Amino acid sequence: MPLVSVVMPVYNSAATLGAAVRSVLTQTHSDLELLVTDDQSSDASMDLLREFAKQDERVLPQSAPERGGAGRARNLAIERARGDYIAFLDSDDMWLPEKTEKQLAFAAEGDAPLTFTSYFKMDADYDGESTDWVPNGRVVRAREHVDYRAMLVRDHIGALTAMYDRNVLGTRLMPEMRKRQDYALWLSIMRDGADARGLAEPLAIYRAHQAGSLSSNKLSLVQYNWALYRRHERLSVPRATRALVGAVWQSLSNSRI
């Protein structure tokens, strides 16, 4: 069975961290390692991670030498990875129990080195476990096939569902950017010629605001998207503008789910 390296950045996440970790450890595909980088948390996150590590040798926590943000924390975890596949989960989100098993089968059947899935959205105050989850109508649907051109117009990949094949793509790190590192990684993979395949079944749960809301944090991403298009992807002003319109439309659409 392929080994899956699960990458999880943590910063002051003690309130939601336990459920996120347990959602990985209860996967029906058990051949995995959970690589957690604590980005100098000031709460009990690292203590909680040490307790998990005592109970399950698959949990491999490490403290970042200094605050570096989520992108740097993810890269520190990726650099320690031993797995055939790299998957991503943030410390406030969760996976459904069959996520890894079904996504691995999907990747093998479709010969796809980069895959993602649909996912549910839950309210910020949800305090249950992934094994308790009752499917709701708040689903962000995965597109069946995404190439570089489509990704420039809109980020179709929910980071909590993404998984890439190291044996095909090699070890791919996230660009050192303050935000939107995950989007930049997907773009760099696709720019090199690998398209992404989406699995229609929702297999993860994203912690979000109430349906119909649009947080100021979403709006703040506009400047980071623009920097990504212009500096990282080197798009012309017209192409970057078109891509930015797509990103804003995506935020508006997803916020209503």
C-alpha cells in the first residue's frame, strides 16, 4: 500500500486541532504519517501534539525554529515526508474516514498525479468529530478536470482535499509567499504539464463562516492574488485582471454555500 504523508501546519489551534488529527488517524487507509509543524504557537497546541505522538507513532510533530507562516510550516513538513503521496489538511478542517482510500483509488484509476475532491462546509462553531458528520447541503463541487489555463481563471482545488504523487512529480514545495502558497503550488505543477483530476464525492469538511457571509479575510486576498498573477506567474496586466475577476467571483460564489 502506498504511504501517504499528510502535511498539517499549526498555529494556536488547540480548540480544533484534536478533531483534525483524529480525522487523519481514523482513515480507512492506515498507511500514513502525519507531519505537523507547529509555527511557534502560544497556546497548548504543541502539548496536545506530543500527547498524540505518544499514543500513535504516525503522528510526527515538530516545532518551527521561528514564525514563518503557513507556507513555510508546510514546507518544513514536506521536507520530512517519506510518503509516495503528499496530502494537505489544515488544523481546523477534517477528513471523512474514507477520504484517503477513495482518493488513492481514484488517482490510480485515472493515472492522475494531482487530484482533489469535493468537500463540505461546516460552521465555525462545529464541535463534532469527522466520524459524527451528517452530510449537509453545503458542498463545494470538484470540477472533473482542471488544466493550467482553467486554474488561472479560478482556483478549483480546495487545499484540504489536494494530493500529489511524489513518484511522478517529485517533491514539490510551496513558494515562499505570505498567502496563497497552495494556489501557487497547484499552478506550478500544472505549468509543468500535469493536469488535475477532481473526484465528485465530498470527502473533507472545511470550517467556514455561516452561509451567505463574506469575511474581510476573503477580500484581503485580492492583493495576494494580484501579486501571484503578476510576480509569480508573470501574467500581463489584462490576463492578471481576468484571473483576479475569476478569483473574486469564486470567493463570492463559495461564500454563499
